[in-house]
Amino acid sequence: MMLLERDPVLASLRQYAHEAGQGEGRLVLIGGEAGIGKAEGAGDEEAVVRHASLAARRAVDLGSHREAAAQYERALRWAAQAAPPALAEL
């Protein structure tokens, strides 16, 4: 499933999560290139914080400071929901 338009896909994922809470199971695979928002779309705040901070450090190493700032900004949007070990990575 392509994520060119995310709203219908995110609505399906929310529905599947609701169904899982009701005891109905489903397997959902989310794939794609690094940095396209898989963890963010899945609502995995710890993965977003962990991977965004890694991407930011990688961007700094490459001299791409604007990209690093964008990645840190992304991580900080999710930081309030992340567990302390994930926050330590920031």
C-alpha cells in the first residue's frame, strides 16, 4: 500500500488498532525508505524519538545542519509521550 495520501491509510490503522483492543487480530506491515514517517504514522513515539535523533546526528556528521534541526524538531514533537530511555538519546 503506497502512502502517497496518508489520511486513508492512517484511518485504517486506527481502525485496526481499535479492533485489536476488542480482541480481533490483524497483521499490518509498514515498509519504506528511511525517514518517510513509518514510525510516526504507526504512532510509535519511542521509535520516532530514537530514529529522529540518530538521523539528526548523522546529518550533523554530514554537515547538513538544517536537516539535523528538522530531525530534532520531529523528535521533540513526540518527546512528551516517549519513555525516559528514549529521551536520553536526545
